[in-house]
Amino acid sequence: MPALIITVALAWLAWLLTLPPRPSTWVIVGSGLPLLTLASWVQHLWSGQQWRTFVRNTADWHALGVVLLIALGVQFEDAHGVTTDGVIYFSQLRSVLFDRDLDVAAEFVFLGQPPRPYHVVPIGPTVVWLPLYGAVALVDALGRSVGSWSAPAEPVGIGLTLPYVRAALVSSFALGAAGLLLVHRYLRSEFGRGIALTTSLLVFGATPLVWYMVYEPSMTHAASFGFVAIFVAMAMRWTTPAITARQSIMLGALLGLAFIARPQEAVFALFPAVLLMTSGGTGRARVAATAKLAAWALVGAAPFLAAQAIHSSILFAREQLALVGDNGYLDFWHSRWSDTLWSSWHGFLSWTPVAYIAVLGTVALVRRQWRWAAATLLIVFVMAWVNGSTADWAAGWSFGGRRFTSCLVLLAPGLAVVVAFLVRRPMFPIALVAALAVVWNLLITRQYADGTLRVDQTTGFGTMVRQQAALVTRAPFVYPFAFPANAWFAWRTGLPIDSYDLLSPETPRAGIELPFDANAGKFLIDGWGARAADQWGELRWIDRARAELVLPLAASDVARTLEITARTRLLAPPASANLTIAIDGQPLGTLVPNADHPSSGTFIIAPSSLSNGFHRVVITKDGDVAVAIYSLAVR
């Protein structure tokens, strides 16, 4: 029977790889459901139960299987192909197998990718892709040799066509799915079927995992999630003071696989270490067992460490990238760890509220499984520190906190604790729904009172909802999933709490050039009108008597200058306005701008008046004439 399932599955997979571009999701689902049904039928034979009873007892597994099948269908229809760093991983795999090198210039040209400043990445998910990619290469070579199809016009195209791409994407999806099934199995044993299914679906669908399994599986994160899930499952089974050398070597090999996919996954070595250091026995015995595990695990990881070392030495020998040191990629002494968790720039907890809830649930998990909870919280913090130490701590064009995706393996039980709490106390979710209904009605009353909800004609519900959202998010808006980082930022800087969302990534600098274009908006605090533009450039109107902005400036022991360019609105007869400029409450001087063209004023900032941080610039005008600001610079 297993041989039958494997044969059918391989035939189905081979057919999938040959489908035309972007087939319908329901083609994949419709063709895969018989395979899931066959697997269910075989499993029921092994269980000795009637099929109906078996399906009822394993309804959660069946539901999760159907969800993953639909997700695979969406991948085939809507995935972005190989993207961002995935292009490098994929090109390097093709280059190694067909050209015996790591020079990916020709592959980039064929794939229509622009040149990049460097191609330094870890080995990545290529080890996951290799089996299916190699099988496609073998079938492709046989088909070309017997004349069933012709080779691409460009030789470099061999290894880069759609079946090869799909082989990579499906492989990443499969490993991510395997990791999710392992997580579900553990949750099922601890919390029961319903809570496990709810939690597993949240881990998959309400976090970055769904993006990196379905839409960008050529990135490392689906594969690393799967590797970490397997590592954690084995560590939970084997990590005792009696762990054998063989088990330690296997754990090291599993972590080595995760490491070459994403080097940050080395942090998960803390998981079995914490389990051992908190086990029974004397302190000396625990230290000895941990040292033994580390030594043998290093043996298991050694081949993967060596492969990564060779790979990196080749890339660094020809690429211009400083890993550490001055202007290096890594600086472990300085970390923006809190921003990697809470910043609006791809912060893990702020972008993924489910992860925030899971962290809180992990704190509650201390009462039930304190060793797991302690290891999880430690690993999340260390992962945040490591990621915050990188030059691109926000992870570029990331979907959310993608570099924390593997942490979901450990956070899942904490999320299940919250789900179980809500299930046991149904009044909490009922009260939440009731509160939302009351808040909705109160916001409607505010719209009615303000006259924004028209009572003399029909109103589109889209307009109504947008106006509701505008009321809810009026400044200062407190985003709960950025707490406590946003509150700490507000207390430290004296700025409104929602300024954290835009200004937290800013670092103090010696000088700043600030044209009043769209990018200037985050520095503007109060008193500013609409954006506009004229023949002299983009501008922002001051529509009140006082306008305020903040500038991130570094401390300096020399005087600096502040230059502002402005004009008044051209009226008949002409009207003028006096602008008084101050920084942190210290008056700098007065500017009387022209009306028919912009004029500039330069003011001296004493060196002792600026500390390291954000500084408030206040522009006060007299009279009713509007004033346009074009730019502001500190040099």
C-alpha cells in the first residue's frame, strides 16, 4: 500500500511540473483530492477502524491536508517564481550542476534580472531543491537525447525553465508543510484536536509563513521553518541526560541543514542546551551532558559547516562585501533588536499580531511547560539581537518579520495556550464582539454628529468604513502591537506615541537635507497643510500660526547652520509674513520670505544646543497669509 501511494504521488507530481504557466488553483485541488482520499483510505486500513470513524477521529488532519492542498494550488497559479535572493540561490544551483562553478552572470541575464552589487548569500534552500531539481534534469536530459523535445535556444536555459523552477518551489513548500504537520502533531498531543487545528491554521495563515510557502518559496524561510520543526521534534524526543552520541550527531546534522539554509538558525542550538541545563541531576552532571551534546553535535554539523565555509570563501574572494568591522554587514555590539520586533518597518510582532499573542501565551506557558517557555523566550530575544545587528535589520522588501519565521515552531504552544483559554471562557470572545459592535455604533454617532455621514442622501458603505477608520486612527494613534517599543520611544524623545511608527528607524546624523516632498511627511508633527508643487518644486503649506517638525541630529562640538527656503502666497495686494525660527525652544532668528519667488534664510545653531537625538524645529508666522516651505537643511 505505501508503494501505491508513493507511485501515485510521484505520477501526480510529475504531471504538475509539466502544466502550462499559472494553471487554475482548482485544477491542482481537483487532481490532488483523490490522492488525499487514497492516503486516508490506506491509513484507515492500518488503524483497524471503520473509515467513517477514522475520518471523524482525524478530522483535523484531513482539514489541514485540504488547506495545504489549496495553498499548493494557489502557489501554482499565483506564485512570483524565483524572486529577490531566491534568484541567487536558484542560479547558483543551476551553475553548480551544469557549469561546475558559482558564476551566475549568464543565469541572471537569461532570467532577466538586473545586476546586483554582490551575490553573497548562504547555500540556502538548494539542498532541499536538489533531489526534485536533479530528477527534472535527468528526465530533461533523457527527453532531449531521444528527441522528445529540443533544448532551449540558449544553452544556459537548460536548468532555468518552468519545470526546474517548479521543482524548487514545490520542494520548499513540501518541507514547510512537513514542518507545519510536525507542529500540529505536537500541539495535538498537548492540547487536543480542535485547539491544535485552530493554532496550526493561525501559524500557517496569519503569519509570514503563508507568504514564504505560497508566494515566495524561493526564499529560505519555508525550508528553514521545516528544518527547525524537525530539529525541535527530535530534540524534544532525545534531549535528556542520557542522550547518546548518535542522537547528538543527528541533532547536529539537522541543525547544520538549517544553518546552511539560514545561518541565523544556529540560534536554535539553545533549545536542547536549555532543556539539558534545566533537567534533573547535579549541576556538574548537567554541564557535562550539555558539553557532550555540543561536542557530538558539532561532529554532525561539521560537513555542513565545511560546505558553507567553502561556498563563502569562493563568494567573498570575488565579491565586495565586508561581513564585519567598519561598515560591515554585522555588528553584534550594536543591535536594533527592539525595532526588528516592533517597528512598522517589517517588525515581527507589529506586522504579525498573532505572533505577539503567541509571545504573551508563551509567558503564560511558564506555568505548564516552563522549560519550553524559557527556551522560546530566550531564542526569540537572541534572534532579535542577531537580526538587529545586521546592516539591513528591516530585511529589505520583506513580508513582515520574515527572519523570525522559524521561531513560529517554538511559539505555537504559546498561541495554543491563548486559544485554549478562549475556548474554555467563551465570554471573552463574546465580550470582544460585543465591544466591537458598541464601538462601531459610537463611531457612527460621531460621524452623524460631525455631519460627515450625510443624512439627506445615500452614502456608500465604503465611504462610511473609511470614515470610521479615520476616526479610530486619529493622532496620536496607539498601535497596541507596537507596545512597549512605541511607549518607550515617546517617553525617551517626548514625541507623540505614533511618531514611533515612522521615526524609529531614523538615526541621528551630522546634517540633513530635507526637501518637502512626500518623504518629508514623517518629520512633520503639527501645523502643516496639504502637499503641493509649483514651478520651483514641491512644497508644504503652513496653514496655522505655528508649524512644527523634528530632525534626527547628532551632537556636535562645532556650530552648524539651519537653512530654510520659503515664500508667501502671492496675493493682490502683496502681503508679507514674518517667520520666527526656533530649535528646541531656542530662537534662531526671523525670515521675511518673498512672495513672487522662494527666498532662503540661514541661521546659526550653537554647538552646545544640540544633543544626540530628535530636535524640534518650530516655525511661527504672524498674519493670515499662507506660507509655503520648500526645504530645510542643517549643515
